[in-house]
Amino acid sequence: MNRYEDLKIWKKAMDLVEDVYLLMKQLPNDEKFALISQIKRSSISIPSNIAEGAGRNSKKEFRHFLSIANGSTSELETQLILVHRLKFVKKDSVKPIIKKCNEIRKMSYALQKSLN
């Protein structure tokens, strides 16, 4: 349906994954197989679902995968807030990533609306 590589939302989501991976280097090693793993998975899920939806055969399917990406964005946001509340990182470290999550969510809602 669409070339996902050309979508601004996909590009921003890929940047988000890079930011998340850099942040995870600050967390303690004993969180490697718990929180770090879950955070990385939820961040990767965002551009992955955007790409999968763009590659589907209908606008309805694309909207569905954008919706899944929205869920992963909210999941990631929650996990980043938790990382700060557990005092693994300072609020200034998660704030720009959370801002990027909000931007991606807004882009997704606008794209979903345009597909109607």
C-alpha cells in the first residue's frame, strides 16, 4: 500500500528506538532481562507496526496497525515514567523521549483520520 520508508511517522519512530536504546545503557545490568528488555520491545513495536500496516492491502488494515502502534507508544511512555519513578534515570533523560512519543501518537491519529 505505502512505502513505509517514506513515512515521516516511521522515520520518527525509528529515531525514537535509537533514543530508547541509548537511554537503556544508563539502567543497571540487573534490569537487563526485565525492564530493559520490555522497554526495547515496546519501542521496536512502534515502527514495526507502522511498517507492517503500510505493507498491508487495505486502509482498514493500516489503521488497525497504527492503532497497535499507538498502544505500544502508550506502553513505552508508561515504562519510561516508571524508570524515572524508580530513580534509574533523571526526569530530564526521559522527558524528550516522552515528547517524541506524544508527537508520534498525534501523527498516528492524523494519519488514521486521513485513511478514513
